[in-house]
Amino acid sequence: MYFKQVVVPGMGCFSYVIGCPAARAMAVIDPKRDVQEYLDISRDEGMKITHVINTHVHADHVSGDQELRSRTGADIYVHASAPVEYPHKTLEEGDVVEIGAAKFEVLHTPGHTPNSISLLVTDKSRSQEPWMVLTGDLLFVGDIGRPDLPGAEILEEQVKNLYDSLYVKLGRYPDHLEVYPAHGQGSLCGRGMSFKASSTLGFERKNNLMMQYKSFEEFRQAVMGEFPARPKSFSHIIQTNLKGAPLLERCPIDQAMNPDRFEERMKLGAIVIDARDTAAFGGFHIPGSVNIGFEKQLANWVGMVVDPKADILLVVKDREDYDAMCTELHRIGYDNIYGYLAGGIASWLMSGRPVEKLSQLSAQQLLEKLDKGQVKHLVDVRTPAERKAGHIEGSIHRPLSEILEKGLDLPKDEEVVVHCGTGYRSNIVASYLQQHGFTNVHSVAGGLIAWTNAGFTVNRQAA
């Protein structure tokens, strides 16, 4: 049996290629939208892609099922309860799919979504006993799937289903069964996932806090405590996956725009995402642009800030970065990408058009201003858990997700200093505030990491 885990860095998405070289066929489970890697495996290993299986209707990334079917003719499989609108084959509890030596047995494991399945995988060339379980978004390494994404009206039912799937259905299987989830660290489909990409049922039962509750009521209270922020992209992604994602362009056109064309599209309402680093953006940027640096977890932050249906323009270093950004954005269903500024910010400057700056304060500069009482508002945009672990005395707490949803309840003409852990999120917020009329905004370069590395103290009592 052939087995390979495919990882999408930053998004924490895992997909799987499982097949049988002797049968010259393979399945792809939970594919990412850019499918060339699966096609390369198919070619290199001499196995045709015959099955595409979704463990559930995903909320955080657009599936590559339509792309794979268009290129290979493979059938798409989902649970019978999934209300998808595209042609597919259905799976039910107890169904078995065999590809040569590879055998998949379907477990209906609702909880993350009502249509979630897990797949017991057996390598018949070695044993008739299951070797591993692909748990989708039911059980992660160090956490479990969140039950709130399908909606508040079925949340209680989802929590009960989640408990039954984890404690009763998976409870029938031995400790040595290997666990391969659909997500890892970096995904917003859980809360405390490990960097490790696989585990065993026994290890999770012993060390995963969400697998150790003695009663359903204890489990329910823990699950309902606090859910991660839900990006505005999730609803769009779910609808895209229900309908079947439109196929990506086979021969993309070079969308390098001169400043005239770029500005034209801006005037028609396009959002400008500046993907340069925080220092470069702080030096000069196009007025009204938002800074979401091309770093890990970029897709999560775009999903928080930008409407999925928005027309998008990009400011990047070069064509290579533009292509990479397009891949990241397509993975979460942001398809209305009109192009990038040819020549980068320098071409905009040389055209004589106006620019803005975003002041970057060092840790030392911030301390000096605090000591002199010169900071009007110091805003910590990290998560509540980060805040609890330590914060700068005198700061107020307004998580990034809250500011994006409700705005910032401060006078727009007064000085606002924003900080996060590293400076990445504070630049997102600061550029967002500039876009919404705040005229005196600063971002703390290096964030709390720079502050503590400089030897400055933090208050560890929750505020």
C-alpha cells in the first residue's frame, strides 16, 4: 500500500494519497485546491487517481475535488447527508472502498459537521486489521474539531454528536491505531493543535485533555467554553464547497498593472492587499491598502480582514510572489484577483502618486514614550490567552477579531499605538485603522517578543 501525507504550510491542512501500486490506482482524501502535487505523485508512482474522498464539507479551505475530477475523471465521494450540489457518489456507515491492497471502511463521525466521516485504513498486504484512521476534523493531535461552524441552531446537537463520535465510536478501537487528522497546528478548526502531524488513539486518550472527561456534561462545558475566531471567509468557503468550486484558469494571464491601470481598478472598489513585510509597508504604502504580509498563516488573516467576494489587487515584490499569493488566496476561495502593481511600490512613487507611512515604534521608543506619559492609547490586539500570559502595563485589550468586527471605540484623531506578539498582526490592525480614518496610528515593531527580549517587564495578572 502506498501512503503519503500532504501538508499545506501555514494553513495547517493535511490531505492524503493512499493507493496500491500493484493495482495502479490511488485515492486522494481532502485535497487542496491546487492539485499539481497529486498529479505529480500519480505520474511518478504510476497510479491513476480513481477516487477523491472528502471527509466533510470543509469550512477553512476550498476543496480540489472539482479540479481532480476535471483532470483525471475520478469519482468524488462524500457522506450521504452532505447537501452538496455537484455530481458525486455517497458513502454510509460501514461502506467499504477497496483499491488493491488499500481498504477504507467508513465511519460516520458527526460533531464537527453533521456529514463528517472518518476512514479506517487497512493495508491488506500486511494485515486484515486496520492500521490507521483518517479522522478528518473529528480528532486532531492534541485537540478536537470545533462544533460551532454549522450554526448555532444545531450546536447542542453537534456537541452531543462530537462526544459520541470521540468517546463511543472511536472508543471501540485499540490504542495502537494510528491517527491522521485533516488539520494540524495553524488551522482555525481547533484550538490547541500540536505541531506533530500524527498520533495514536492511545496517546490521545492519555494526553489530549478533550479525550479525558468522565461525563458528557464535563465535556460539554469544556467544549462550549470559548471558540476560536471565525474568519469571514468560512461561510463563503462552505458555500463554494457545497456547490463545487469553479475550475482555476489553466493558462493564467500576466496581470502586471502599471500605476494607471492599478489606480483605475482601485477607483472601481478593489481592495489593495500589500503583502510586503511590516518595515517595508511602514516606510511607504498606497493610501487605503491593508498590510497582510506574505508569511505563515496568511490565509487565516486574509479570511479575517477581506470580504471573500471582494475584487483584489496585490502589492508584492515580484511576479514569483504574485503567483504564490494567488495560490494561497485560491485555496480559501478568493478568486477575484485582478493583478499586481508592476515594479512594486517604487513604480507608484515614481508616478508621483500620494503615499502614506505607518510609524513603527521600537520597544525602546515605546518605553520612553510610556515613561513620559506620551502614549494616549496602547492597544493589545492579541488573543485572550496570549493576554493572560503577560501584557504591557497600561495597555488595553482589543483582540484583532473584535476590532475587525466592531471597529475600535477610540477617537480617530488621537494617537493609537498597536501591538501584538511579533508586529505582524499589529500592522494588519494599524493599516486597517488607517483605512478607516484613524490619523495617528503606530505599530510596535517586533511586538511583545521585542519588548521582552529588550528586558522590559510584563504584567502577568490578567487584565
